Amino acid sequence: ATALDVERIRKDFPILHTQVHGKPLVYLDNGATTQKPQVVIDAEANYYETYNSNVHRGVHHLSQVATNAYEQARHIVAGFINAAHSHEIIFTKGTTDGINLVANAMSRRFLKPGDSVIISAMEHHSNIVPWQIACEDTGATLKVIPINELGELQMDAFEALLDDSVKIVAVTYVSNTMGTINPVEDIIKLAHARNIPVLLDAAQAIQHISIDVQALKPDFLAFSGHKIYGPTGTGVLYGTTEWLNKLPPYQGGGDMIKTVTFAKTTYNELPYKFEAGTPNIAGAIALGTAIEYLQQVGLDKIQQWEEELLAYALQELRTIEGIRFIGDAAHRSGAISFLVHNIHPFDMGELLDQQGIAVRTGHHCTEPLMDQFQIPGTVRASLSFYNTKEEVDKLVAGIKRATSMLL
Ligand code: PMP
């Protein structure tokens, strides 16, 4: 395969040609959210301009066009992760929403005192707090897989935690703070050997690593549309038919019912059972467009370029005097967290911003991880396939300039 033509790709993203503080934007905050190609912006506008209508309700023409487009988007997502059925794709507001759905439904049907839930030390708050709530509500216990100083899961400790009390394992595929790629194949095999379901938080994996759910076999997988070049307020929860049928509904309302009487309501079939109320129709359709865009560019090319760019960034950042990486796993993707000397991440972030360079600073919604490293936060640069080596060079030069001003 020929290499990715990054300069041509960049033309697809209008925001990449804007300026910040009079400097060309260098956008290295892709872990927080990704920029949108013009086709995605157009897909959203096109819905409102030409066929805005509610789904699954009307017999009228526009409603049918909207319903078809919405269901087509579900079909695109299913194909993208190789789900066995489109009804295994639930449209959500994002990763947080998908995890809350599973944690809430699990807690009402499957958790009781004495049970436990396993997460890891590197989870985003959105894969910690819903499980804490579930445990508080049911008397179950939250157990945490520890990590080593490189930011890698300690798999021996994970195996030791797996006993008959465990009702679900919920871990991130890729760390949003450190970029660690976790051995999710092994995690799933070990859990399944004990009939324990696994939820993968794929918020930071789906845009970097091609995922085949039938090969990988997670029971649940959640991701956000806005981190994969789609709109905000969109997301996907994949679940196996078996598990989605076992779980009770999350929210009640229109669309999720079959019949309603005051005596008893029966629930709709999958996926509608989990899609109460009018969904983000335009958003889901535009998410489908984002995925088609990625498929056209070619996931293999994207992955190849991102790996090359990450290796280059790590190599160049290592030349900075006084830099310390937070997490330095052998297998990684996307994000690089670091500190330079004793400079506060916020000060570094501000001076980079003045140079047009967007990075994220702070705890990245992983406060327990910051506690483990005994730091208040990090500077995080997170890469996309539309980033260039020149942008990495600007980051490195920007850090050196900021360091000379702050030390
Ligand atoms: N998990 C991970 C690993 C994330 O990086 C994020 C977003 N930073 C989330 C969950 C939450 O995603 P969202 O805010 O889109 O629901």
C-alpha cells in the first residue's frame, strides 16, 4: 500500500488551516477531541437542510428518509467493528453514556453484596465513577488492577483478582493519559475462562487500532463519536446479543417500548430497547459519514502513519533536557504525557498555546493515576493521522522555548 498523503488529508479539515494567536494552529489535543473533515460537517448540515424529521415514527416521506439514513449509520458502525448484527450497535451520547448504561443495568440485575467489579489503575473517571455508583448501590466491591512504573497493567495481579466474586471486568483498551495499549486479548481470554464478561472502553483505541469484535470477543465496547472525527454528543455501545438481551433497559421513554399500559409495559427489541427518546439523529448519521471517510482513507495507512509519527515524536521529545515521560509503555498509541524539570504543566501549556500549539494539561480525568505517580498533572500531546513531523518539530521547539522562559 502507498503511504498516507498527509498534505492532501489536511485539506479535508477546514480548522487545520486556521490561526491561533496569529500562529498556524498546531492541534495536538486529539485525545480530547478530534477535528472534523468537511464531509462530516456537510452530512450534519445536509440532514437539517434537506430531510430533518424524526425517526421510526412517521409514515411520511421525510421521516422515512431520516430513518433509513439513521439505520444506515448503524449498519456502517456494525461493519466498521465487524459486529455480527446491526442490533448490537446502540447509539449513545458518548463513551460515558455507554459505560453508565452497562454499569446501571448490571447493578440492577447482576450485582449484590459480596460480588466485585474489576477496573484498572489507569481508567478515565468515566470508567471508574459509574462502577463506584454501582458498587455503592449494591454492596459490591471495586477492585483495581495495578500498573507498573511504565504505565503497564500488571497481568499477574489481574489473574490473582479473578475469582468467582467478579461479575464484570471493565478496562480501557488504550490509556488516554499515557497511550498504553493494554493486552485486551489476554484480559478477555482470562475473564471468559471464568465466564466473566468484559467491557472495553475503546474511547482512545477506536480511532487508532482496527477492532474486530467477533475476533476480539469483548462483551461490551464503548466509544465516542467525537474522538473518531464525528460530531460531539454521539457514541456507540456495542454489546453481544446475548448480553444486551440479558440487561434490563437503562432509560424509559418513547421508542424503547413495545406496548405501554399503566399496569405493565413491554420493551422493544434490540437495539431500540436501549434508545429511549429522540436520538441525536444528525449526529449518528454524520458519525457514519466519519467512519466511511476513515475507511476511504484506509485504516491500515492511518495506523502506519500514526505509528511512524509517534515513534518520531518520542525520539524528538527525548532530546529535551529535563523531560520525564509519565508512562513509557512498550506498546503505545496516541497520547504522550510528560513533565519538564519542575515546570507546572499549566505554565507549559499556556506558553505552548501562545505559539499556536494546542496540548492538554492537567489530570486528564485520571486523578487516581496522577496520585500513583505523585504528580498534579501532565502535559499531554495526542496525535492524529493529520498531524505532521513538522508539527512535532514545532512542539519540541516550543517546549524548549517555553522551558528557557520558565526555568
Ligand atoms: N474513556 C477514555 C479512555 C477517554 O479518553 C474518554 C474521553 N477523554 C472517555 C472515556 C469519556 O469520553 P466522553 O467524554 O466522550 O464520554
